[in-house]
Amino acid sequence: MSTLRLMLQYLIAAAACLLGGGSLIIFAHFLFFGPFNLVNFGLGQGWLLLFDAGLSLLFFLQHSGMVRRKFRGWLARFIPEHYFAAIYATASGVVLLAVVLLWQEGALLATASTGILRWSLRILFCLTVAGFLWCGMSLKYFDPFGVRPLLGRNRVPSKQVSLTITGPYRLVRHPLYLLSIVMIWSFPDLTSDRLLFNFLWTGWIIVGAWWEERDLADQFGDAYREYQRRVPMLLPGLRFFCRQGSGENHDGA
């Protein structure tokens, strides 16, 4: 491998970690404390909500579009496959930062939790963070920023990875999605923009889970279909979700 190519791979890996990882930290701050209010465009209530919805849609299109097989096949004509995960993490980080840093806060307050309910919601948020760590430790090949292939480790095509069910994946097929929804709704003060955020992002997560189910069923075949029959998709014990993730899925809407 040439020195230039090696430097490029390390540069892309560093960008994926910094932008992908950094954006998630800033996003967690946004979810716990609320908008940063770095930029105020002076928009009226209607235009403000429309702008925030546009930011959300931009992230949905990027995040869900880039992970689809058709896009991956098209991109593979231009760049080696082992670059893709890191580029995806970098692009997702850039767009997520745009969403968080440009988000406009609405003035209308729908509801505000106080007392023990407020503290309970704060504790629930912290528990979801612990849940994310549990999910990560349960995945044998957990590589959220796609750096392993760039560093020459575990460069194994995903189709060769076997279906392994461990940890929280024994309870629901998409624990990361479930935790994300809980985290989103654990914010105690619901302004107009926050309600919009909660509904839009919850809907996108659920739709993304159904889309991902098709890809996982194609990848793992009958083993995943049996997993679908045994384990609910999002809510533990709710059999309605069982028909439509795994110890080796990526929970990437």
C-alpha cells in the first residue's frame, strides 16, 4: 500500500471519528439541555417550524438514503467498499451538526414537567445512555464509524457475517432504536419546536426500522425471519411488532 493511500485512509478514519463521534456527543447535549440557540434567524412561529422540519428532513434523506443498497452499489463504482462506512459516518456527522447548531427554538411552551417527574425523566435519559453502551458491548463487530476496514482490520464483507443474538437483542430486534425514542421523549420541557422534533424523529426511526428489516431479511434469510417471529421489533413483550436487528445489525435508519 502506498504511503499516500495509507495517509488518506487514516485521514478519513480520523474525520469519521471526530465528526461522527463529535456530532453524537453534541446531539446528546441537544437532547438533554435543548437547542444551543447559536443562530437566530428571526423567523415567525410557522416559518420556524418549517425550517426545523426541513433540517430534520435533510438528515433523514442523507442518513437513510446513503445506507440503501442502491446508493451503496452506485457509490462502489467510484470508491472502494471499505471506505464507505467511514464516509457515511462523516457525512452523517456533518449533517447532524447542521441540524443541531442551526435548530430554531420555538417560543410556545406546550408543557413543562416539574418535581419528581422532571427528575425521573432526567434519570431515564441517563439510563438510556447506559443502554447504548450495553448494546455496543453486545455487538461483536461494533464499529460505529467504520474505521476497522480502513485500518486493515476485519475487512470482511457484511454478507459473510453470521446472525448472532446477544444482550438486549434477545429482548427486541432494534434496541438502539427503542433507546433513541425513549431518549427523545425524556426531555421535560416540550416547546412547539421540541414537539415537532419528537414526532418527526420518532416517526422516522420507526419507518427506518421497517426499511432495515427488509435488508436484514435479505441478508440473513430464514435465520432472520425466525428471529422476527420470536422477538418483537421495538417493544419488549408486544407481539404485534414481531412480524416485521440482530446481534450484528447496525440500527442505522
